[in-house]
Amino acid sequence: MIIYSVTVSIDSIVESDWLFWMKRTHIPDMLSTGIFIDGKIHRLLDPPPHEPDVVTYNIQYSCATMDDYLVYQEQFASEMQEKHTKLYKDRFVAFRTLLERL
């Protein structure tokens, strides 16, 4: 099992709007690609103290194989990331990691 993990630090001013959009639009859009089996969102409980106006979340999308993930990267990743950036430009920082569930 491959886990595509996206950590997003979002300005607290837009947090509720962003969270609604993630749950109602973005995560369902990611699942509708047919690549991912599930998508779960988590809020960090111990955020960095030097960022008081930012809330950090981690979203984990699961897919069966590395080949599935590579199809996502080739066919969908740019569009999905562009939608997020267009809506929340200059309001977030994100980094992505790839994990293997053993």
C-alpha cells in the first residue's frame, strides 16, 4: 500500500473555508480519479510555536501500488495542485511525502 501524504499549513483566516473545500470538493475529486482507495484528513495537535496564525493539516491518500501513484503524478497531480493554489494562493505552504505501508 502506498500513502501519498500532503502536509498543509494554512492561514487561520481561511482555515474554515479551506477545510470545507477539502472535505466537500478536493478529497472527493482525488478519489474520483480512480487512483486512490481513500483519503483522510488530520489536524496537527502540536503545531510549531513560531507560527501562531497558521493551522497545519496532513492529508493521506492511499493507493494499491507505486504504479498507481505514478499514474496520478502523470495524469492528475498538476491539475489538482493548480486548483488548490488558485483558491488559496499566498495562504498556505505544502509539502508532500510518499510512504509505504508495511
